[in-house]
Amino acid sequence: MDMLIIIIVTLVAGFLGGLLGVGGGILMVPAFVFLLKNHVPTMHVAVGTSLALIVINALAGSVQHALARHINWQVVACGAAFAVAGGSLGAYASKFVGNAALQRLFAVLLLAVALRMFFAPPRAAAPSGGESKAPTVHFGADPTSAAGLETKTTDGAPAEEKK
């Protein structure tokens, strides 16, 4: 029975991660805490286990989104080191937070995000064709550009022409 729960939770979390960019922590942590108490005895273990699975989920989803040109590589390049630093500091800080406090903090975060998403006005739809015109970076695309980097929109036109 526990194996079936793990399969269902990770499959749904993987699907939601690929579709919405969420699912790992939002779905797996509560499922691990409430449904897999024998295998995931604390909130800390639930978070750590979820993070390990998120790496796999994020890699698979990122490949598909990259193939569809739905990744803004400038944002990735800018934020990667800070994501590593933040993740490391957060994991270290969790050593000093009790299990109950960590569970409550997680719940408050989910509630705050849910309320913000629910009450915020919807974002505008993507331009016709459904593709984002957000700039992306293509490594080695133009050897005449600085360091071989060229910024283009997802329709292939140089970003500076889209201004």
C-alpha cells in the first residue's frame, strides 16, 4: 500500500511540476507527512525527500520546456547561483527549526501563496500562436555577439528588434 501511495503522489507531483511548475513541495511534503509516517517520520525528512525528488522532476520537466522554448535562460543564468545559495541556507536553517514549527511555517506559506494567486488578477494571455515572446539566450548562436551569446525572442527574431 505504501508503494502505491508513493507512486501516485510522485506521479501527480511530477505532472503538476511539469504543467504548473509546482507540485513537489506543495503535494509531496503533505502527502509524505500524513500518508507515509512509517517511511517519512518528520517534516524534515519529508522536505529533504521531496527536494531530492524535485531534482528529478525539474530535470524532466525542464527538458520538455526547453524543447518547447519555454525557458528564459537569462533569468536562469542570473538566478542559478542565488538559488543554490538560498537552497543551501534554507536547508541549513531547517536544522534549527523544530518539526512542528516547520510544519506550521510550510502551511502559512502555502496559504499566503494560495490567497495571493486566488485574488490576483489573471495575467494577460500569450500573443497569438500561444508562444511567449520573452527573450531567451542561445549559447554560441552568433559568434559576432559578445561571448557568443545572442538574445532572441522565441519566434527567432533578435530581441533588440522587438523593442
